[in-house]
Amino acid sequence: MTQERILVTGGAGLIGAPTVRHLASLGAHVTVLDRAVTDLGPGIEFLTGDVTDLDTVRRAVKGQDAVVHLAGIPGPHLVDDLTTYVVNTVGTYTVLHASAEAGVRKAVYASSINATGLPLNDRALLPDSYPFDEDTREDFTDSYSLSKKANEQAAAQIARHSSMSITGLRFPLVRDILLDGGDRFAQHLRTLMDDDPRRAAAEGWTYLHTDDAARAVAAALTHETPPAPGILVAASRTYLREDTMTALARWAPDVPAQPLQGRAVPVDLWRARDQLQFEAATLLDDVAPHALVSCVDAALGVET
């Protein structure tokens, strides 16, 4: 990526900041478009503005070789449903449209494991089978998940009418799992398993360290893929203490499952491997094994 000019929207965010630093370390000239200025290191150009504003985005994408779109509402219940849907869908369409219009070569956008609508569904839904992949069934009851699906459809539409290559990434639970020696992530996992273990099962107990998320973006920038669906990227093992088949028997007893070894995620990451040549490098087992949680204890409301 030496000398490549790359715009990163939302470059001050959870995934954006490590992505900016990683791309810069590879020799790219990185420009950030975000709503507030943040010091991301020497040589990083910073533009302030909103990705839903076409004039702002047009100025930002001008002269760029590639665009990484990470800006948006990063999860449910952070703002009202209408704002979530409008910011995510209009922002993504604006960035992709303006990028194609400006002759940008490549665009990468952030989708989500929630693009199927299953994890955040109001009903107790699970994938049709395990391991699931990007083609699993869909059902939507929340605006955040629906916005991510709409973004994938927008990417496909824009790709059909332009020469720009587009790749989406379906990120799972992304965190800096090293923060506070893994204690912060451990607390988050305990809360998740206590509050919504069905959602955790629908996500396949997946996670991704922020540095690996940045590496996935770099891989997406350098590989040609279909614009949709977004490609699932995750660590290869779950954040559970129990073997995956034990967890599936507990939380998805009626869902057909192919045999899985040990704590392998019940997610088929074939697109990440084949289309991106990407595999996560940071595993919770290696850096903070004490953060692993028990799906059995959580189900019983027992402290872990």
C-alpha cells in the first residue's frame, strides 16, 4: 500500500483508529473523516464532517485511491431507531456513491454479523444450522440490523453501475481484548452471557480483536470480492470455556450441527480464508485465558 491515498471515515472510532495506524504502517497516506478531531499519530490528515453530507464526502473522497467506510452508529439502542437507520444507510450510500463518482478504485465498508437480523431479533431465533455462513436465513425486527442489510444491498447496486471494487466485512463483537489485561473484555462477556445468551449463540460466540479488525480491512483493500454479502471475519475459536458442541447442545439443541473440534467457532469462515486470505492472529486463549466465560454458569446465573 506504499503511496496509496486512503480515506477512512470514522477513523477515530473503535475499529477506525487501529485501522488508520495499520494502514499508515504499511506506507499508505491516510486521511480521516470524522466528526471530531483526534490525534492518531504523525502524518495523518484529519477532516471534520458528517458522512451523510454529500458535499463534505465529495471533498473528502477527491483524489483518493481507496475508501474505508467505518463511520456510523455502531450498535443498537445507542440512539433512536430512526437516527440509527438514517445515519447508517444514508451515510453508507453517500460514501459509496461519491467514491464511485470520483473514480475511487476500491471501497471497503463495515457490515455486521447482525446483517441477518438473527442476533438482535425480538424472537428467539437461531441460524438454520451450524456452522452458519453469510447465506444463513434472515429475519429483521430492529433498525440497526436492517440498516446493515440495506448497506450490503446498496453496495451491490452501486457496484453494478460503476467500475469501483467493493468489499463488505461482517464484523462480530470487536473489542480491544488486551485492555486492562483482558479484564474489561471479561466483564463484557460475563454481562453478555448473563443478559442475552441466546444472542451470543446466534452470533456463534464470536469476537475479533481490534488489531485483527484492522488487518481484515487491509486484506479487503488488496483483494477482489463480490460487493455483497459482507464477509464474516472472526477469531477461529469461541470465547467460551466449554467445547462448542457442548455449548450448542445447551443453547441450540434443535438446530442441526456438523461436528466441530474443540472450541472452534460454529461459523464457516470460508469466504474470509478464500476471498481475503485472512485469519485472525490474536486469540483470547493466548493473551487473556482468564477472560473465557462459561455458557453453563451464565445460563444458571452463577458468577464465573
